[in-house]
Amino acid sequence: MEYCVSILQVHTMSTATEVTATSVAPPPKKPAPYKPPFLHTLIAGGIAGTTEILIMYPTDVVKTRAQLSTGKSQGMLSTMASMLKNEGFFGMYRGIIPPILAETPKRAIKFAANEFYRPMFADKNGTVSQLGAIGAGVSAGCTEAFVVVPFELVKIRLQDKNSKGLYSGTWDCVTKILKNEGPMAFSQGLEATLWRHALWNGGYFGVIQYVRSLLPKAETKSGELVNNFTAGALAGTFGTILNTPADVVKSRVQNSKKSDGVPKYRWTIPSLALIAKEEGPKALYKGFVPKVVRLGPGGGILLVVYTYVIDSLRGYAQDQLSTIYPPEGPWRIFFTQRAPATSTKDITLLLIYNMVNTNTHTITLAFLLLSLSCITYAQYTCSPPCVNGGNCLLGNACNCTAGWTGPTCALPVCATDSNGLICGGNGQCTAPSTCKCNDGYRGSDCDEFYCPKGCVNGTCASANNCECQEGYTGIDCSTPVCDPGCQNFGTCIAPNKCNCDTTPGWIGAHCEIPVCNSTTGLCQHSTPCVGAGVCNCTGTGWVGTTCNLDRNECLMKNFTACDSRTKCSNTQGSWLCSACPSGYVGDGKTGCYPSCKYGCMNGGFCSGPNTCNCTGSGYTGDQCFEDLDECTTGGFCDPLVSCINTVGSYMCTGACPSNYTGSPYMSEGGCQPVCLGGCASGLKCVSPGKCASSSMGTRTVVMLAPLLFSLFLLLWI
């Protein structure tokens, strides 16, 4: 740089000396107010774009990861923490070379095209309305989209976490896309990109004009910077809200490879509907937080840097270069009697001004030289460094030696099968062309399965999986199958064959048949053999090991052999009961029941020989045929009311008298006295308005007397 400064100083000083010596013309008039030419806007836009991408790029990587995911989205901070943990700090800048190379022309075209289109939307007075500012922004966005599509495609492919290890760097990604998908693949997603940039630029430049009209005019440089950042940040945020759904579609369209078959996402509007249907409307704003975190402040950074560079060029052109005559040739500049600028800033601005205003090819050459210098510098800044003999290339990418791949050449390369699976998908590549096979696989490429323990009674069908013959099971088909299994602790020794020798007393194919004649003899009296040497005598009149001894039921405790009114006589294998006594019927074994010769009527029942129990029926007599006078018997109606006898029943007339409550029927509690205000604890209302102790009172005795008399009559009868 010092060399460049010194050369320019010599050139300007010599030129200035020539002017001093030969100039006789009067000083030139001051030129008209500076208007940024098209190339000025290109330069300012390019510098602004490069500055913004270097500062905000990590948020763009997080945004792309979120938009490419089809499951539940992670938060921005979670995604960023995961990337730092698994891919390191430089993983946040993975795929930055295409955006850096694209941002200069991209942002340059954004601002230059906007300035180019604004006059087309101006009125006859040259004023651009709010709608005109939006139209100019949309037009600039469409122009910008055609430039950025290839760069965006490469960036999306590199940012996708599933492409880690697939591409070794930017150039490798470009060549593989060109080879596998053809040159037209670089235009993939153009329609979605047009939507994205048209929406963002229209919102961005439209909001900038609107917000600037609302903000107070800045009196200082710092105030102007704050105004520009505020307008740019708000405009960037609004543009992001408008274009995020289109950006989600663009990311998915550009990440669809030709080898994937028919792409799931092709056109913007149908893709928006498909994503909303399958993943919900919120999925259209996947990656919105990291995107707005980038493009909100990023929009402010763009406007601040762009305005600063334009103002710097304008200021220098109007102040430092106001005395320069229009050049007669590409390298001739005439100065007045002023000392030439010698600072780095002045010389740089002078160089830019000269290049822009003298030779268009010069500015192009300068950008090419700048790009080449960045590429040359990038060759020596790979971090983390390349390993296994790899060489650092363009943009933090490694050129790996044979047998190695990955961002740092740390991943070994092994052959793939016809399906593209490394080590046949049955192992891990641990070194170049060396596979460590999973259990059950072998071979240099892990493409052969086997059963390590062999298959005794079957064949090996897949890794560690024997297909057994019928009647055998187990990992090596060595275990016989007995269906439904060996019972009583028998062991299966062959298909459906059990060994019962280990459990004496059982026989049969499955040891399910008990044996009772091995030592004790057969079970007697048709009793069943239920276990090894065990006869079941239950329910018979026999006992003993083989049920050969008579059971004396008449002497058994807790066994009611006969009714208590009869006599029990034991017999061989059974017993007999004597007949029921007179007045009873039934079998002595099943029980003797009382008999009433003429039967019981009106609900009565026979409770003893020729004795009917008429209780509760409303009748009396030997056969419960005579009406029971409940009023005479007493105890059915409260003494305070009248009782009327009816056939088979009775009636209590009237209600309880005044100062009494309750029912006149004694079965329902009778009439109870009322004590207004209640009685104190331990006292009871014994008559209207009178409380006394809870011991039995005179009225209670009077009420119970008829009941006790009726009970006496019943017992006596």
C-alpha cells in the first residue's frame, strides 16, 4: 500500500508541477451538485453488502438449517449452540465464499438498480411517491434475483447439515452440481428467488422512504447515522416479514437434487400451500428469528455503509476534486496551485474517482484484482487446519489427498456400493479403503453376512439370523421345540418329544399324564389319578392313598350327614339317614321340614308341625284365615289418634294434634312433641314445650305397653 501511495504521490506532484508551470487559464467554475453516477452506486452497494455479510453471516447459516428441517424446529440459540459444539466456530461460516463473491455484485445491483429504476417511477417534477419507491424496489429485486440464483444454490447446498462430508469446498460443490445435475441446475429456484427478492426489496426501499419522511432531519453526522440505521433496520425487518415464506420455499427448491427423483417443491405458490398443509402455517416462517436478527440490523448496516460511502465519494468529489478540469485522457489530471493530497484516505478516494470518471474497464480490473487478492489470502487461512496431507484452498476449503475427504480431510474414504452406501451400510470407514464391519458382516466392503455361531438345524438367512428347520429354535437353531411344551418339569429333547424320566409319576408326549400304579397301585372305586401317585378321593365315600378305605361320614366333624331330627347309619362308601319324624316331611340327608296339613293362607308360612306363622300378614288363626284386630292389639297407631280396623289391615285416622309433629303410624315413628327453640344439651322434648332428661318417660311406657302385650299374646299362642 505504501508503494501504491508513493507512486500516486509522485504522479500527482509531477502533474501538479506541470500545471503550475504552464497553466495560464482562469480557475474553473465550481461544478454542479454531485449526483452519484451508476458506478458510484455499484461501489457503495458492493462495500455495504460485503460489510453486512461478514458481520451477520452466522445468523444466515442458522436460518437455512431451520428452513431445511421438516420436523419440529429448534430455537435459534439451540441451533447455534449445537453447531458450535459439533462443527466449531468456523462451522458458523461454512459456505461463506459464495455469498462473499456474490454480495459485492448482489448488493451493488440492489442499490444501483434501485437508483436506476427510481426515475421511471417519478412524476413530471422528478418526485418519487411512496408507491413509486415500492415499485422501484420490486424492480430492483427482480433484477438482483437473476444475479444471485447460482450463488444462492451453492450456498444452500453447503449450509445443509446433510451435505457435511459430501462437498469438500465451494469449487467441489460447483463441479459436482455441474457434473451430476447439469448447467441448468444453477438456475434452480429462480422463480422462488424472484418472489423473495421482489418482496424484500419492495418492502425495504418503500419503508426507507416512509420512515425517513417521519424522522426529524439530522443536524449532525451521528444523528444522520442514527436515522439511516433506524430506517434501514425497520425496513429490513418489514422486508423479512414479507418474504420469509418465499425464502423457505426457495431453500427447499434449491436443496432438491436431481438424483432425488421428482422434486417435492417446484413452484412457489403450490409449495406454500403444501408446506402449510403438511407442517402447519407456522412452518412458513421457519428460520424467521435468525433471519430477522440478521436482516433487521443488516438492513440498517447496509443503508449506513451505503450512505457513508456515497457521501464520502460525494464529499471528496465536491471538496477535494472541485478544482479538477475534465480529463482529456484516462491518466491526465490537472491540479491548481494546491498541495496534492497525501493521506491514504484521500489517495484512495482520488483513485476511485479517477477510475470511475475516466475508464469503466479500470474499475472492473480493480474489482478483479481485489477478488484475486482475497482468494490468494484465503489460501493461507484454513481454520481448523487441513490434516492427512490436505492442502488449503479457496475459502477455508481443503484439497484432500487420495483416500481422505471432509472439510479438514479428516474423514477417510471407502468404496460405496450400487446404492451409494459406504461399507455396504454395514460398517464404519476407519481408514482409507478400510471398513470395520458390524457384528454379523465380513468382507473388505462388509457386503457378506454370516452367522458366527453357525446354524445347527437351519441355514443362515441374514446377519446373526438363522432360519431354523421346523421343530427347532434358538440363535443357532440348536434348541428343540415341544408344542405346547413339557409339563411337570419334563425336558424337551427333540421336536415335540419330552423326557419325563426326571419327574417320576408322569408319562405322555408332554409329561401330562399322571401315573398312580408305580408303587401304590391303581386308584380304587373309579377315583381319578391327579398326580404322580396321588388319587383324588374328594366327593366319594372313600379315603386312603388309593381311595380303598371306607369313610365314616356319621363321625366326621363339620359334615352334616343327616338332619338333626334323624339318625345317621354308616355304610360302605356312603351313609343312610332315618325317616323324618311325624309332622315333618323331606329326606333325612337333605333336611326335614315342618308340615301344615291344611296349609297357611294370606301370606303366613308353616313354622312347625301344623303351625302357621301369621306375623305381619294382618291375619291370625291356625291357617292365618281370621282377621287380626290391630286396634285392639295396640301398638300400631299413636295413642294420640284413633285406630280403625280393616280386613287384613288397619287405619290411623287424622294427623298428629297441635304441638306435635311426625306420623300417626307407629311404624313411621309416631307423633313427637314440639319444643319451640329446642332443648338444651342432655335434655329431650317429652311434651309440647317441655324438656326433660332423656331417660324413659311416662308417655314412652304408655306407648310401649300395647306392644309388649301383643308380644306376650303371640308367645303364649
